[in-house]
Amino acid sequence: MRIRRDDRDAVTVLHLSGAMTGGPDAETFEGAVDELIDDRRHWLVLDFGGVSFLGSQAIGYVARYYARFVRAGGQVVTARISGRVALPYDLFLRQLLEAFDTVDEAVDVSCRRAGKDASATEA
Amino acid sequence: MRIQVQEDGEIRAVDLPPGSHLVGRSTGATLRLRAPTVSRRHAVLHVGDGTLSVEDLGSRWGTFVDEHAVGADRPRGVPPGAVLRFAQVEAWTGERDAPHDPARQTGTEDETVRSVAWFDEDRFTHQRSTRMLRHLFDLYREETPPGSTIEQEGCLFVRDWIDVDRVCARTSDTAGEPLRVSGWWSRAPDDQRGRCISRSIVDEVLRTGKVAVWSSYRGNPEPEEADSWKDLDICSAAAVPVHADPDVRGVLYVDRLGRGPSFGEEDLELLTTTAAAMATKREMILLGVERERAARIQSRMLPDTFPAIAGYEHEAALSMCRTVGGDFYDCVVRDDGRVVLIVGDVSGKGLTAALIAAGAGLLFRSVAGAAGGPARIHRMLHENLSTKLETGQFVAVFLAVLDPSDGSLCCVNAGLPYPLLIRSDGGHEAVEATGMPPALYGDCPDATEVETHLEPGDLLAVFTDGYHEATVDGEAVLGLHAVWDRLTADHGRPLPEIRERLDTAVETFVGPAGSSDDQTLVLLRRCRA
């Protein structure tokens, strides 16, 4: 699995690609999420567009680090769920992670939510 | 031809008749050298009618004629007055006392010559290391020959790579048990010493857990009188521990009898590596035995047959891609006649998944008998498993409660690929995901129950992802629709036939490589009136 980080205003997109399995992939994913928490990046889009396979162990760590990110005050959505990712997403992650067809759409919605969140905090 | 050798400050002369003569530390060498840097089979001297040539045998530290490296399989002539060097041991022909080489004596060597020498030494070292690694890898990887043991094979490996007179492995499978001879090799099998080895050095290794090497040649203190060292005429011995963490479960021992060089650093490294390979392979063998036992237990924990349900027929089968797996299924009939069914798939594979599957299966049995629908069972599974499993582990389940009297079926699908309800007329509907797999996420919401009816002739097919995720090369997969299509096409056939035809479809798709995931299929059909 490979991860490319793309910061867009308040939102960070993690572009995931390759086969997501257990073992080292979990550490890669953990490192990326921890980095966002350290950087106080609270709005995250997981782009699954390049993922060729999502194994059960990967589902486990996505759920685990979703929980960690949310506990740290973050919000996570997903984008470009299709192909071999569609079924595991629907079976395991749909109730946790909202999905958008495109990354831009996911970023726009997250930006709006981030803006509202910031306004609410200021008020 | 007279060859003089300077070793350890002493010069000795050896007369070699015409022919080929082995040089090295081996006891079979005509020109036997003691220095640890000299290889067991270091070089060959070819003595002719007044001529001499030398051929290196792939020694670690090389052979040189006037500091020119001698290549393996390329004999080099030795002109009169030239200085031969086997590793650091020098030799020369004729009667003079010592080679005259002011440069070497003062330590100001010719850098060009030296660089050539080191280049060749590296190459020879590389060749030897490659052969040794290949041999070691075979020892570790290949099955132990019938009638032998990994310890015996380890002893033979040591024999092949270290100049020894005897090798002995003394080990035990369990900590605290007396050691037994599990591997042995002797250059002289009929030697009257039998299998007696130095007790002192073995005891030291067992006591300290560290490598021990003793040698009269190196001037080590004499072993205690009680030791068999002198009686056995051992001139040097070495032993390394065979670990089974955290314990020392044995000793790998070598010795040299009579006279001979001490064991060098290279020898000890090789001994240690061999002992580690032996211990790891032994652990693998024991683990394999444990895995077989676990597989038998897991197989017994699955129901041999589902309880008979009047008016229904059923078929269940689990095929594991490894010895043990994380799939399971079970069926409980409540006192009121309702039937509770579970099909589960633990995340991950292997022994860990099998252990979780066993626990989840027992948990299901303990909660399924009580009143309540599948959502309640799902909740109880989640609450129990989420506190016990490691983060990231979860159990995908399909749960159903069937009232056989009227065919009403209440289901929760929490992570299994959509089970298929195939109507008697061939129409079909999938049971969507209505809950999260137990233990996947701490704040797991309650699952939603789906209610439907099994009419006469209707078939419920529940399967795990080993079917639709069956893959040839990690890229092409069979796919959910292919599984559904097969089941739908065959839904009118006898249940065993439906299973066999689906299994055949998967086997045909994946080919000889076989499946890479467990496959479980449970079929439940309401009989036609």
C-alpha cells in the first residue's frame, strides 16, 4: 500500500493505493494518521480510488485508526469507493464512514463542515 | 620436494613426493596447518619432476605466490625461491631458513599487490559463503530425511563446513528434561571413545547459556581432572547452546582429537548459526504438530451434522485454506423449536483466527439458547468479543432465527457477503448488511433485523468471502455475482450437489494454486409440501 498526503485548506486527503492488507500496511496507515493528529489536521478524506484490494485485516486497522482520529477530535469521510473495495466498504465500513463519489466532492463537503465547525467554535 | 613451513614461530620441513598433496587444517591433509585462518581444505600442491604448482580450493583467506593471489581451479607455478602463503602461514621450497621479504617484515606492503590480493580474497570468501548459505537454507527449509532428525542433519552440516573429528547434538524437547544424544557424527565411528564428550564444556554451556571453546593449543587452563578431556585425548573442543527461548534446550558440540588447531571465530559463528537453525526448525516441527492437533480439535468443534429440522433440509461445509482457519458455523435448536443459525468469519488467518473462531463459537452456544432475536445475539457477541479481542480483530457473522413451523426467518448480516435467498421459482434476493461485525468498532450500533419467510422450495445460501474472493493471481477474482449465478442456476438440485458444483466452479477458477482463504457454505431449504 502507498499513501500520498494532500493538504487542501483545512482538509487533508490521504490518497491510498495498492493492496491494503495487514502487517506493514497497518504501520504505514498508523504513521500517516498519527502525523495528522500531531499536525492538528482534523478533517480527513480517505481516497480509496487507487486501492486494488481491501483485506479483512486492513478493515480492522481502518476502523481502529478511525476511532483514534475521532477521539482526537477529527472527522473522516471517504471518496471513490469502487471495484473490489465496494463490497468490503458496504459490509464493514459504511456505518462508520460516509462515502463520496469524488475527492473534490468529499473535500468541498468537509471544508464546509470545517468552516461551520470553526464558526461555531468562535461563536 | 622439501617444503618448509613457518607457523607460530616454528619452522618445520615436509618432504613431498611427486603427486598432488592437500594443504589445510583437515586431518587428511598432507601438509596440515593449524592456524584458524587456514581452511580445512585450503589448497593443493602439485609436485612434479623438479616443479611445483599450487591450486587454491576456494579457501576463505586465499593462497598466494609471492603475494600474487592464486585463483580457484587455476594452478599457479611456484618458481624456485618464491614464497607461498596460505592465509597468513608462509611456506617455501629449499633449505634456507626463512623467506627474505623486508617489505613484509617492516609492515610496508606494496599497496597494489595487496589490493589484488584482497580482491581475490573477497571473491573466494563470497563463493564459500554462498555455498554455505545455500546448504544452510536447505537444512532449514527441506524436510528432514526419513529416519533422521534435524539435529542429526545439523551435525552433518557442521561436519561439511568445519574441520572436526566429532560432532554431537544433545538436546531435549522440554525444559528441565535430561539431554539425550539427538545427533552424532564421528570421523572414526568405531573409535573406542564411543560417544563420550567433554562433560565440562557441555556443563559450562548449559550453565552460562553462552558459547564455550577450550583448547590445549591455545593454552587454556587444564580442565579438571574429573573431566574426560585427557582420557579422550581431546585437543580442542567447542560447544554452543541450542536455544528454545527462553531456555537452553541443548548443546551443539564439536571437538578435535590428538593434535590440531583450536576452533576459530569463523567456526564458532557457523556453530552458533547451525544451532539457531536447528532450534528454529525444531520449533517449526513442534508447531506443525500443534497445528495438526488444533485442526483436529477445531474440526470436532464444528457440528458433524445439523440437528434435524422437520420439513427442512440442510448442508454445511467448511474448507480451510490452511491447517486451521477462522471460519465457523453452528446451529442450535431452542426449547420452543426455533432454530438459531450462525456462520462466522474471523478477520485474519491461521492459529489466531482459529482461536478466536473457537471462542466465538462457544460464545454463540452460550447465548443462542436464550430467547431473543439475532440482533440481541449480535449485541451479546459484540459486548463479549470487543473486550477480549485485540484492536482491529473482529468477527463477521450472519445470524438467523428460524421458526420452522411457518418458515419465518429473522436475520442479521454483520459482515458476510450478501447471503442469497433463492425462491422456488428462481427469483432471488440478497440479505443486505444490517449490522457491523462484532468487535470491529467499540461503539457498535445495534444491528437491524431483516424479517422474511422461507416458503416451500425456498433456499437460503450463506457463504464466506473465500468463495467470491477466490483469486488466481491476486488480481482476477471470481466475484459475488458468479457465486450468486452458480447458486441460482443450481438451486433446484440436491443440496450436496449444489455445494459440489460451487466448489468445482471455484477450483476451476483458481486452478492448481488452490484457494487462499477459508470457504464455508451453509444451505438451508424448506422442503416442498
